[in-house]
Amino acid sequence: MNDKQERERAMAHWQDALGGSAARFELATDRPRAGRPAGGIGEFRERIDATTVDALAAKADREGQRVSEMLFATWTACLARLSGQDDVLVGLADAANGDAVLPVRVDFDGAWTPVQLLAHVAGRIGDARLVGGIDAAGMAVLAGRVHGDAAEPLFRAVFELQDGGGIEGGAQPAVPADVAIAVGPGGEPGLEVRVRFADALFDAATMRRYVGHWLTLLRGVALAGDATPMAAITLLDDAERHQVLEAFNATQADFPADSCIHELVEAQVGRTPDAVAVTSEADSLTYAQLNARANQLAHHLRGLGVGPDDRVAICIERGLEMVVGLLAILKAGGAYVPLDPSYPADRLRYMLEDCAPVALLTQASLEPVWSPAVEQADLALPVLDLQDAQAWRDAPTDNIDRAGIGLAPDNLAYVIYTSGSTGMPKGVMNEHRGVVNRLWWMQAAYRLDADDAVLQKTPFGFDVSVWEFFWPLQVGARLVMAREQGHKEPAYLAGLI
């Protein structure tokens, strides 16, 4: 077979071999490949210390391989982990191939040990050499067939071995690629690494990070025991590990961790008692009025036996009484359980059975909604009509001392049920401290002022409603209650806003 026939045979083989997933191997870039402006070649150098090289060489030698093949194998493993792709195609250029580049396709398995990885990669290199490499003209042809653009580099990554003559040695030309690693002697102990990359795609900092991961992986492989899987060898150096595990998670912030939700509202009442706290279509309450009405109901609930962690169900339409009821339950030490009047009877029954409330706050007009559910749940509990406050109109209006009733920030504030789309609804229990933390963060992040208004439109059976209720009331803003089912009326909401 003459040289032309040999070349055509190799081209036909590689065209078929590169048509699979390995041809789609991509590293994450800083800029999109499509439509990018023409760029140049960024370049920098690193070193692999002599201790690491010697340890890698000893591992390779025990398997009858060269250290260069261990370096290449570890580079492909790094590329696989950085890209999240197990099928990786890398071009291999070395003196044994002349000007041609070997396509080496590696099916990475994180469970392999370094020695198993080396055996796999060495086998793939041997298979590729039997077929023969691809010269520059062939790479352009195959790039057009594989990527649909002959101007694109065939290989996203290339590894160049320069075993003799130093890193500046002229044995190997620069192979077109998104990133090319050239490794060879550099006049000092160890090996020098020259990195070239397409700066139209990558920032220098990104490429330095990628190569840094490889060098860390090399050191890890050098120290790894014979049974250590590749996936267990870290890509992160100590500084990066500290950044990921500690610096990125350093989210601690001061907040009133010893306060309950209603205490934030009570503090605001003291600051702006005469400011409007909550409005509806029909009426409004100042902060002092809201607090006084909630306190009277809270004292009444205490007389009914409501205390810390007791659940109090509330089934009511959106309005001023809803806010009074929620605040009163918290002040009494209980946890509110919202029962949306639009819920099916079976769901209401299930929630009542599951949460076992000690009382139900509601309104008389909704009796056909909640009464069957209470009866089916076989519950005997006091039912309070929030629109008829005669039973507690003479109750005290002062705040309840939470210490005196044994209430703490780690007691329940509310129980809201999930949709049940993956099975039975689940009651999610939230404590005061977590909600206070959330409210404090929201104020720091978004900053409500006393002259702002917040629209309360989310059904109170959804947890988004929690911040809608209590965030404005802790900072002196005005809470505007949309009418019942108003969240389903875009024109109404637009007019209200």
C-alpha cells in the first residue's frame, strides 16, 4: 500500500471514529464559540516539580510505560472531570509521529485507579498508532466534516510531548487547538509546561485555573495508593479547597436570633404607633390598633390553653382579620396552620387530622367550608369567628411576655402543607428564628422604607405569603391586602398596584 492509499485509509478510519460523542467534547469557555471575534494565542508556563515527576515515572515504569504517557493520561482525566464528559478526544503530538497528530479517544471512568487509567490510555495510544496520525491538511478536512467548519480546530485539546531538545526544541509544530499543553525538559529539575490557548474563548485566569487543576491532580496521582480511584483524587489545591468549602460558605450575618417574629412587629409598633399598618378595600388599621386587637385575641387564645408549639388552624378570607389572627396566634405562643377556603374538603380534613389543632379561627360565612372537614376529622375544638370579637373585646391590650409563657425562638411559628403532588401533603414546620433570619436578610438585601407599601396577594397556604405579611410590618411599611381570589385577576391587581 503506497503513502496515498495509507493516508486515505487513515482518513476514512478517523472520519468514522470521530463521528461519535468524543468529537463533541467541549471545555467550558468564557465566551461563546459561535460568532466570536478573531483572537490570538495566550501563553504561559508552569513547572512540574522533580519529586512529582520521579514518583509518576516510578508508577509508569512498574507498568512498562513512560512517564509521558502517565502525564497524558492524567491530563485526559482532568479534562473529563472539568468538562463533565466521560468520552474525551485529545490530540497527541510527539516525535514518534512526525508532523502527524494522533487522535486519542479516552472513555474515562472515575472508578479506575491511576494504573488502570494508564493501561487504558496506553492501549488507546497504541491503537491510534496502528492506524496512523493526521497531518495539518487532514485535520482541516476532518474539522469541516466533524464540526461543519474547516476553520475550527479538529481537536479542542492537544498534548505535545517534547522529550528531547528542551521545551523550545523544534521537533513539534504548534497544533491548532483551543488549548495545547507542551511538556518537556526545561533546564531545571522536573519538567516545564508550556500552555497555549485561544484567548478569544478563554480568559488567562480560567486557563491557569484549568492547568492548576491538572498539576494538583498530578501531585495527587503521584502520592495515591495503588487502590485509590481517580475520582477520589482532588483537583483543588489547599487555597481553592478553603475557598470552596469555607470562604464561599462564610455567609454568617448578625440578626436578632433571640427574637420571635411578632416581637419585631411589636418593636415597630413602639416606633410608629399611629402609622397605617394594614389596609384592605374597606378599612385600615394603624400599628397601634393592629397590635391591640391581636393582643386581645392572643390573651383569649391563652385562656383556651394555646401555648408554645400548639397548632392553631385558621380558615379565613384575605382581609384585616387574617393579619390580626396570624399575629395573635404567634403572640399566644402557637403556630398557625393556614386552611385555604378554596381547598377541597378532603384536603382540609386531612390537614386537620394531621396537625391536630387546639383551636380554629375562621369566619361564620365559611362554616360550610370548614365544618364538614372538622366533623369528618372527628375533632372537638373551639371555633372563633374573627369577624365577631365580642368574646375577647374586654381582654387586655398589652403585649404578652413570651418568657412568661415559655415561648422561645426555636418554637414553631407556622406549619404550611406542601401541594401533595408527589404523594400526601406534608406539613412543613418552621420556627421563629429561621423566619426572623429570612426577614432580616430581606430587609438588608432589598430595603423597605416606612413610606413603602407591600401588596399581599399570595394565598396564605404558600410560604411566599410569610414574608409578604411580616416583612413590611417589621419596618413600618404599609401592608395592602388584595381581595380574596384577587391574585387570579390581573386587571384588578394592576389597578390596585
